[in-house]
Amino acid sequence: MELIDRYLHAVKFWLPNEQADDIIAELSEDIRAEIEERESSLGRDLTTEEISGLLRERGRPVLVANRYLPQQHLIGPVLFPIYKFVLKIVALCYLVPWFLVWIGLIAAGADQGGTRGPHGWAATVGSMWGSLWFTAFISAGVVTLVFACLERAEAKSHFLRTWDPVKLPAVRNPRLISRASTGIELAVSMLVSVWWAENLSSPVVLHRPAATIVFAPWWNYYFWGFLSLSFAAAALACVNLMRPYWTAIRAAARLVLDGAGATLFCCLLKANILAEIVLPNVPPEKSHAIAAAINLWAARTLPAGVVVGVAIVTIDAFRVVRFRNLRPAPPAGFLNTVGRIDPPPQTSK
Amino acid sequence: MKPETFDHLRLELRRGCLVLAVLSALRAEQYGYTLRKILAEHGVEMDEGTLYPLLRRLENQGLLESEWREQDKRNKRFYRLTKDGKEMLKQLLVEWQTIDSALRAVMKEQRNGTDRPLPARG
């Protein structure tokens, strides 16, 4: 019987004080009644192993006690899907950009050429890694705390039960391209192309009494490269304006354009493109130093450029995959856009 | 079909019936262990981890009352229905019968409908 007392003591530990004695008395009586019945059917006392098996069947003390307690939760099933959604948004909009910036900063540190040596670089990685986790825990903790408060408020006021179906958001067609944004994109592409062609066709991009700026001879490649991309973007915007639905081909075209643009931009940052700056009242040596400093600054921003470029290309690639997996037929009506399955065509025998 | 899916659904189906079974069995006074045995004899298996918390909940809701009394030289807690409990049992039985007849009607219609061709689309 010592085993039963130990079991009951372990259960009692998890019970609220005001009910513990009452519950334990009843549980004790139930266990003893069961043992008595088994003993009378067997015609002998139960062995320690048999009592142990009987208690094992009843369950671990903490679980047995837990059944007597009211249901407890920090965030209940009503709010939990919203909580999960908000955590995803926080991860996507806060932690992922933070992580990308972190990669950029590490790369920039490495690019500056071991000013603190390999140990200093490792220390930077370590401290930033720790900082990322700290930020992640703080973010998740704050969101959890807010939702725990909301849960308490919801339990009292039931604010989630009052809602208006009329205020539900409109159904969004994943294929639809906003005509307004395409129109803006087209206008910007055209304006940039015209401005680019007007002002940057020659390596001497500025020739005024106040200043003269001359680019390196290889500027021509970049000039034509960016101009072609700008025209291509305008052409894609025209197509999107006429047929405002994403297709896998157009998504792939966007991927190629953005990938080429990002590559060209990153090359430009490293190209020492600024050949000469002439400023009145500034000695030539100082002008050269200014030009070199600007080129160096541009080269040092390369990691940030790479991070942004990779992020854009990743989003574009994700879009290509997404539209490859969607049904190919462009939607004709509202219901089709939300995934209605049309009835199969009637076949005659 | 996974066996655990069946177990889960069966548990859900039975959960709602347990209160009705306990209230019905307590029309006559019982203590926990005999109540569990009576239910088991009638096919309603309930482990003690489910039964005793349920009894406490029903008592807190005023549907049961209990009393510690000595029997066979041991203290036992006896449960019985209160006036509210009897009234609740009556209402729940009506509800149960409504659900039962509705389910029977649905199942009968489904059985008859399986041989019938599907109605043509309009």
C-alpha cells in the first residue's frame, strides 16, 4: 500500500490546495475498491508488480491531476490562428529583412578586408547571430504577450463575436495585375528611358561651370544595358496593361529583367565608373581623391546591392513557380478567378 | 482510413453522450466505483480520470449533490441527482431523442437514395 500512498501524494502535489484532500480521498477510495475487487476475484493479495501495473493504467500523476483542473491556455483556439498568422507576418516583414541586412553587413565587413582580423570577423558573426535570436525571441514574446491580453479581453467582452460580413475584404485574384500600378510602371519606365537617353548617353554626364563629371569609357555598356532594360520593362508593362493577368511566361520575363538589372547594377558599383570630377577652386589632386572616395564608397555598398538583388530575384522566382502551378487558363469571370471547378463538358454516346 | 482517425472520431461522438449516461445512472444514488461499474456493464466504458472530474463539474453546476458516508467500514462519496439535475436530465433526454430521430431520418433517406439516379443539373 506504500506504493498507492506515494502515487496519491504525487497526484496531490499538482492539485489546488482547496480541493486536494477531497479529490485524493475519493481517488484513494476508488483505487482501494478496485484492488479489493481484483483480490477477491483472484483469491489472494495483489503483488507489488500488479499494483504497479494498475497505477500505470491510471496514468502519470500530473496527467491524472490535470483532468481535475479547469482548462488552461495562454492563447485559446479562437485567437490561435490569428496569432499564428501574425507571427508569420512578423517573421516575414521583420526578421527576414533583418537577416538579409545582417548578411549584408557581414559581407561588407568581410569586403573591407580584415580590419579586425579573422577573429574579429568571427566575433561579429557570433554577436550578430546572437542578436538575431534575441530579436526573434523578443518579437515572438511581445506578440504572445499581446495575444494573451487579447485572449483575456475576448473571454470577458467576446469582441470577436460582433462582426459585419459586409466588411469582409474582397476576394483577391492572385493572377490579377493592378492596372494602376502597371500604368505607373509604364509611365516611370518611359520617363526614365527618355531622361536616360537625353542626359547620360555620353561619358561626360555633366559639363557646367559649377562642375564637370566624367564617367569611365566603359560607361557605354551600362548606358545601353540600362536603356534596353528600361525599354523592355516598358514593353512588359504595355502587355500587362492590355492583359492584366500574370502568366508563367510574363513572370519569367520579369525575373529575367530584374535579374539582369540587379547584375548590371552590382557590376556598376564595382566598376570605378567615376573617372573625373572637376570642381572650380578645387585642386586636381583633391578632385581625384573625391572621385576615388566615391568609387570606393560605391564598391563598399556592393553587398547591400547583392542582398537587395537576390531578394528581388527570389520574389520573382517564387512568382514564376507559383504561376506555373496555377491553372493556365486566364480567368473569364469572377467565380473562375476564385477556383471554381467548371463542370466537365457533356459527352454524347 | 487510419485506425487513430476512427478512435478520435469515436471519442468525439461518445464525449457528448457521457453526461447523459452519468445523469441517467445517477437517478439512483451511487458512489464513484459502483457508478463506473454500472456504466461499464451497460457498455459505457469510462476511465476514472474522466468520470471523477465530470462528477465534480456536474456538482459545481448544481446538477448533482454528494455526501461522504461510511459503508463497509470505509468512507465513500455518494452522488445523486439534484432537482435541477432531474430537470436537466429530462431536457437532455428530449434533445437526445430529437437527435436520434433526425439521424435515423437522414440515414434512412441516404440508404434509399443510393439506388436512385442523381437528379439532372438544371
